[in-house]
Amino acid sequence: MDSDLKKQLSTLSMYERAILMFCLRAYFKSGNYQNELPLGEMLPDVAAIFDVNPTVTVFAKLEALQMSAANGPKLAVKVFDSMTYEKTGQQLVTVLNKQADLKALLEIVEK
């Protein structure tokens, strides 16, 4: 599963990888699975795409990212439960999956 995760991570765009790192670090700092990424400030071009069409799937690979569960059988689970865009405030709201092994993911991402 670890090699599969590394393959998935290698296909992420620079933006997707930065968003993943932001979400993981915010989670470990706050303990909150939901993050509000200020997309308008950080990536105004991407925010503009969402402003035109909030349902566009700019971060499809990130949304589909899977890894093994933290507890129980090592089944594949999605890293994100949801990823939505709030036009007011131009924020990407992400919710990390409580079942994913986020600690292991952070270790892999930070290498």
C-alpha cells in the first residue's frame, strides 16, 4: 500500500501537494479535520476558476487520493471526506477522513 500511495503522490500537481501539506499540518496543529484554505490569497488563478464554476474538479487527483486505514484492516480509504469551494471568502474547505492514517501520510509527504 505504501508504494501505491507514493505513486499517487508522485502524480499530484505542485498545487495539490501544497494543499495536502497545508491540510495535514493544519490538522496536526489544531486537531480539526476540517480546514479552510484561503485559495483566493494563495492561488488567485485557481480561485478564479472556481468562481466561474464552483463544481469544477481542478483537484481531481487530490480528491481521489487513497491510503490504508489507520486502524483495523488495512483497507484503502480516501484521504479526504470532502472538498468544496466557498465562493464567499474564496476558500477551499476540506475535510480529512478520520479513518486515514494521517500520521503516516504526513511522514511520507514531508520526506
